[in-house]
Amino acid sequence: MQKTTQTIVLLFLCLFTFFLVWKSGYRYQNEVENVESLKNVENLNYVENEKNGTLSKVQNMCPLKNFVFVKTHKTGSSTMSNILLRYAENNKLNQLMGRYPTGTEYGDLSRHYYPPPPPGQHYNVFLMHADYNHQFLLSKLPSSTVFFTFTRDPVSRYISAFHFFKLDRYYDSSNFDNAVNLHMADNSNYLINTNQCRHCARTVNSVAHDLGFDFKGYVKSVDKDKFLGDFLVKLRKEIDLVLISEYYDLSLVLLARRYCLTFDDISYLKSLESTSRPYVSEATREKLRQFQYVDAVIYDFYNATFWDLVKKEEGLLEEAERFKEHNKMVHDKCVAGKQIGTYDTYQFVLTEFGRTDFQCRAMCSRVLPFAHLIEKRNQGLRNDGPHQKDYLTLQDLYDIRYRQ
């Protein structure tokens, strides 16, 4: 009797083990077969396992902890950086930053020294201007890191950059519109037989440049459309979400939904807002779009995918309107007025309440001095140095990091 019982138990264990192996193999085969189809679904984040090629859907990356903001020039990225600097500090996340005073323009990421994070911890965040290097960033941050960025209509972005960087000073012209046309004429062979472009840095096709596009390879390529298409495929694999500057509040609410952020997390004051808007004719605008063909293709592609995402999010437009109301209340609570600051941009003047509130002063602080304070704090420095009225101080950064 005892021997019979042992035989039955042994048989049951064998059958159960066989079932588990079969189920595991079936699930593996199913996942492998669906890898490519899942990759084509734009609103899914995914992590591909390097060992077996399977795909795991990651839909609830909450709370947002490990992320890279791929910062692009003149797309509202300074405002976004301020939002994320505040979020990182409020949540005690370790920001990948160079030794003070590195600043906000990193260029080649590999040439900097990065002070180590606290013992037993790792870097969580990177959000400065840099030559985009996905592999390098993942060598410093966890493999689960989320990547997102902004793009903007290439014509309005060019005009904003040309004005902000005062590039019209290089051209003897009576007005801004003429200077823009002279700039294009000065680079008539650009992307036809050369990737060189005079006075174009951070201005012409700069979104593509900031995202790591190989312009030299593009000029040499036999099939330029395929070269650009392959680049878009690469971006879709590496960057989880691309937002659109023209729909700034809607983009922020989409980001908040995706990664469980609150309205307070994404509230903002516009950073580096220009005090004037130069006139550019419609004819010049059309030529500018052709001049920046690469950025135009990237923008059109991601503008379409952005609205595909919006359509799938029930009530998102209404939520964006509620966020606008919330952000106005925050603005009115913090801001008494504004004045002309550096680079012919507006600088906010805080209310009496705002001057004593960390979040208000953090929103008012520009990215460069904000980043310098974090760099100092990360290195244990105590010399605050001169700082602008209504900005954060070094002591503020120590307090928020080490408070209980």
C-alpha cells in the first residue's frame, strides 16, 4: 500500500513538471512570435530581453524613477528641464552630472568626469543638452530607464533659435526676414554635397542633430530616404515617448498619465520666453521648411504618432484643460510680475509667498544656475556664491535632499 502511494505521488510530480515545462515553452514561443508585432504598437513601452529575445510589456512605470530627457534646442526644453529638475529633487533622485561647473551643454558625454552617486545607490536621471548616446547613458543608468524628448515645428524652432542666438548679426541686412534668406543662400549646398553649414549650430536641423543623426553619412548615402527611415526606426526602439512643443500642456498631461505624475509635478513657469517675436514672411517660411528637410520629416512623423496616442487616451483633452487651470493658479500664487532678464527673455518676479516657497523659487530658477547648485551639493561644496533674487540657494538644495 505504501509503495503504491509513493508511485502515485511520483507519477503526479512527473506530470506536473511536464505541464510546467510545456506551458513555459508555449509562452516563450508565443512571445517570440509576437515580438515584432508588439514593437509596432506605439503606445507600449517595452524591454527586450537580450538572452532570449522575448518582449515584456511595461505599462505601469510608476512612479517615474529612472529617466533620460533627451534635451533638444529651442523646443521648450528649458521649461521641461526645470520641471524634471524639481521632480528629481523632490523625490531624492540622483542626477548624472559632471563636476562643477559643467553646466548644461555636455557635448560628448564620455569626456566628462561624473562624481559617484551616494554609496549603495545609482544614478537615476540625466536631462542636459548632450550629443545623444543611448549606449553610454545606459552604462550609467539602470536598464529600465525611460527615454523621452520634445520636437517642434522646424520653421518656428529655426526662427526662435536664429533670433535667440542673434545670428542675424552675421548678415548685413535691413531686417530679420532678409537675414534669414541670406543665411539660407550662404548654405545653398547644404545636404546636397556637404554636411557643413555656416552659423547653423543649434539652429538648422537641430532636433535631428540633438537626437544623434549622422549628417555626413546622410550626404554620402545613395538612398537618402532609406537612410532617414532607418534613423526613425532606431529612434522608435530607443526613445519611449516623443512630445510636441506646439501642444505643450497636452504633452505634459500625456507624460503625467504615462508615468503617474501629478499636476503639481508638471506645473511650470515658462523659461527663456522671448520678449519679442520677429516677422518672417510666408514665402521665407516655406523655404525654411525645405532647408530643414530632415527635421521636417522627423516632426511630421512624430506629430502623427503623437495624435495617435492622444486619440487612445480617453478624456485627455479635458484633462489638459483642467491642468491649464491648475497651472494658472500656481502662476498666480507664485508670480507678481515679470521683467526683462538675460538674452532678451522674461524673468519672473515672485510674490511675497513665492519668495518663501521652495517650489515657486525652483520654478523661477533657470536651468544653468539650478544645475550648478546641484553639482556643488553633489560634491559637498558649501560656497553658495552670488545668486539672483528669487532663485534657489545652495542651502535649499541641501535642505530638500537631506530633510527627513
